[in-house]
Amino acid sequence: MTLTELRYIVAVARERHFGRAAEACFVSQPTLSVAVKKLEEELSTQIFERTNSEVAMTALGALIVEQAQRVLEEANSLKHLAKHGQDPLSGPLRLGAIYTIAPYLLPSLVRVARKRLPNAPLFLEENFTVRLLEMLRQGSLDCAVLADPFASAGLDVIDLYEEPFLVAVPKGHPWEDRKSIGHQELKEQNTLLLGAGHCFRDHVLGVCPELNRLGSGSTLGEHHSFEGSSLETIRQMVAGGIGISVLPRTSVVDPASQNGLIRYIPLDSPVPTRRVCLVWRKSYPRTVVMHELAKIIRSCDLPGVTLV
């Protein structure tokens, strides 16, 4: 049994496909398939069920892959200790962030981190919360910036900041001169939401659950919810007069500005917020660099947030 074989079965479990797993491991598919078969023979058990359309883990295979991930993580820890033991602030960091945080945090974070962590270059990944958590636990990410709540078992967590939500309305909308907007009023408008999988969508639905029950389409006389693929796409649809939306404060540079095609208005008290956190595996050896990274994130010039 070798670490390479363990990497192969973890890759197959992640990709659910031998060809994609081989590409991810930079080997040919026959090479990977032979190695996986050899490991199965050595363990006298079947790890994967193979069909023409997909690859699935057996019940025992899932446990073997989980243990393989832990072995690989411990092996990586040995490398970290050997290479960076005397300087935990040295060495690359693989950082993930969710789609509704990354575009607004990363430009400032990268700029500050280059000064304060010059020997720890950031390799960045933008994805959904569920996928980032999966990558963390598989060891393909070192840490991630997520919005609470999320499944935190096996992870260390540092709370970073809280940010309020703002309502975005198009110029000329009846609400454009309002000082604030009630939560329940959102259901009276055509509302633009992120698609399924985005945790910020769940945060908005927590503010006004009725939005999830609105119809889709454009029949006159009815109110609807529409989906966008990103906050920036939604922002442009608001500017075009399609409807209103709710955005996190960090995505808005200057909510008081009256230039352009969008007005940003606070929600009534209690103002809804989301809490943003830095997370990493409890077994990750470079804890010192995680605390330094948290300090750097807190020092970034993020508009309208409250540090925690």
C-alpha cells in the first residue's frame, strides 16, 4: 500500500469518475485503474462499484476512503513540519471563499497579505459552502472564509465580522426615497435572488420566507422571485428595472451615493446580518498562520462591517 494509491482512491471518490480522477492526479486512466485494483486486491475488498455511467463507493469503501484522507493529511502534516516547522508563517496557503464574499474581500486581502505574509502566497478557490467544506476535509484546501451557519464538525473556527443587508431598488422605484424598508414588504415586489446552493439565498429567505413561495415568470398583476447566478448579475438586473434585491453590505461601495441606477436602503430593525468566519481543519499544523490570517482579514478595508 502506498500514499499514491491512497491519493488515487480519494480522487476517484471525489470525482466519481476514473477519467476525471486520473486527470486530477496527472496520470493516465489505465495507470490509476490498475493501482486502485491492486489496492482493492491487497485489502481483499471492493472499494468502488463500477458501472458504465458512474462510480459509487461501497459501504466499506467509504470508510476506507475516509481513513485514506486522514492518512494523507497526516503525511502532509509531516511535510509541513519538516519544511515550515521553524517558520509557520512560511509556505503557501490554499484559501477558499464563498461566491458572495470572495469578490469583495479578496482584492484587499491579497494586497495586505503580500505585505504581512510575504512568504505565504495565497492560492485561491471560489465555490459554494458545501463544496469548500468538502475540499477542506479532503485536504485540498487549508482554510476557507464562510458565512455562518455551516457544518463545523472537525473544524476550528474564528469569527471575523458581521455585515448587515441592504435592499437594492432601481432608480425611479416608489421606494427610492425611503429611509428603511420592512422585512415583510419584500414579498410585495418582484425580487431577485441567487440560485440554489448559495448560502446568501438562504440568508435572504430567512429574512422574508415568503419569497420562497412566490411564483416565477412575468404574469402581470402577480409578484415573483427571479434567480441570478451572481450578485453582480443581480445588481445589473436591478439597475435595469427588473425588480429589487437584497445584497450584503460589503458588496456595496457607497450606499449613500445617489449616482447611477440603483438606490440602497437599510432594512428595518432588527437589521438582518450574516456572520463571516475563517475555518480550518483541527488537525492542520500551522495554527499560527491561521490566527495571523484572521488578523489580516479583520484589518482589510471592508465597508459597513462590525468586527467580532
